[in-house]
Amino acid sequence: MTTTTQAQTTTVITQDMLVQVKLLRNQIKDMQEQNKRKTAIIVEALENGVPIENGLLRASLREGGRRPKWKEIVKKLKGEGYVNNVISHTKPGPPSLIVG
């Protein structure tokens, strides 16, 4: 078995390597689910006016919206009328949590 981490070359893909990838993917999935739950709790609290503890970090909600670049590109390609039609038939997304 030849493995070089810097050059990413290997002569054999070991079962250990595959297990490590599988475990990392499972950890990522678990962390994404935890993040989704924690974010939902904070978003709900902010929407209900719950104050934020003093400290280094801040949290706020950004209203879900359409991306301005999308609008500019479509306006150039299809015209203002098309853009207005799309906007009138869609709704902005849910608020996003900003933490920093």
C-alpha cells in the first residue's frame, strides 16, 4: 500500500479509507441536522422578540428575498415585463438567520 497525502496518490483504496469517508459523511449529516434544529429554535425566538444575551456574537433575521443578480440578468435577457411576471407569481423565501 502506497499512500501520499500531499500528492493524493495511492495504489490501493483501503477499507479503512472507505470507512473514514462513510463516518465523515455521517458526522456531516448529523451536524447539519443539529444545525437545522438549533437554527429553527433561534429563528422562532427572534421572531417572538426574545432578547439576545450580551456578548461577542449577534444574531438577526434577514428577510428571505430574491437575488438581485438574478433579476438583472433576466431583465437583460427577457425584459422588464417578464421579470415583473415572475416576481408577481413567486413569494420570497423564509427569513435567514445571520450570526456574527
